Amino acid sequence: MKPDFERCRQAATLLLLEQKEQHMAVQVRSLSFQKKIMIDSIQHFSHLTGAPVYQFTGRKGLLKDGCTIVYQGIYLVLYNVSEINQQRLNWTLAHEIGHIYLEHQTDGALQEVEAHAFASHLLVPGIVLNALQNEGTALTKESVSSIFSISLTAAEKRLATFQKRPDIPFSEEERQLLRAYQPLIDQYTEQQSFCSKVDSPIYAEENAAMIEKMTLHWLYDGI
């Protein structure tokens, strides 16, 4: 069985559409969920319940970045509070939310790939990348990392996946999501256009001339 990437993309899109506001930098802990989901740290959960922390270690004996516990219809997403890299932590939470929204019953290799695909579309929607590119934004791992507040490694992988399928058709839900993101895209492109203008030699000369003129005017009025 192969990963269902279309399902991952659609599930992430629908979750974003449920939000009252859109942000380029999606913070998973600030999202609203229709499912019963609680997010807490492994360490705090262990303190409250008395569950030993070692129960949340992986195969190498290290504490897991994140995991999900299901109890009486409630999904408890736990993360390692020792992880100080907030971008990595945010991705971990998106990954765990992916397991929930894709209704995974096991945690095998296929499910891990799908959860990562969900996280990538949740944090960096493909249709938004496409719109940025169409409006003249140079998509590099640095720009993608900066725009969406993800790590350079994650940005590089997301960009590689996006560029492999540049002509992928977008769904009606994705087009709806783009309309919600459009003001943010316009704001970003306008800022980039202004910064490019400020950095240009011609603008620098015009700006210097204007400052000189204003200075002379101020000196003259002060006499």
C-alpha cells in the first residue's frame, strides 16, 4: 500500500479552512479543532498522572519528540518540553495532529510518511507557495523558512516536494483557502517590493537628494 498524499493534502486544507483567521506562520497550539484534542508536555503529563517518563522513550532510549494518547474519545498530544527549537516542536505537533485527522490506527512507516505529508501541507500549503511564486517571490529554502517559520531543513524538503509536481491540480477547497490567504500574500509581496526599491541604487540616490533638500529647508527656516 502506498501513502495517500491526496488525502493528506485535503485533510490539512480542511483543517486550515476551519480557522477563523489565517497566518503565514501557522502555530499548531493556536489552532481550533473540531475533534477533542488536548496538547500538553510529556513532562507535565507524567507529573500529573505519575506515569514514568521512560514510557515515552523511543527505540534508542531517547525521549520521543511527540506522541498521542487516546482516552475515552479524547486525543492527548504530548510533546517533549526539552525541545527548545520551536520550529521543530511546531512541526512535531503538526505531525501528531496529522495522525489524528488521518485516523491512523497504527504507527508504521506508511503512517509516518502520511503524517509528515499532512504536516507539510498544514504548515506550508502548496497553493500558497504556487501563488507566491506566480507573484514573483523567489522560492528558496531561506525564503520559505522565513515566510512560514519552519526550519531550513523542513523548508528544503517542502520546496523539493513542491517542485516535483509543479502542475498538480488544486481542489476547490484549496482555491477557497487561497482566497483566505490572499491578503497575507499581497502584504508579503508588497513588503518585498518596497524593500527591493529601498535597496536599489536609484532609490538610494533619490532618498539622499530628498534628505539634503529637507535639511537645507530646515536650516533656511531656522535663520
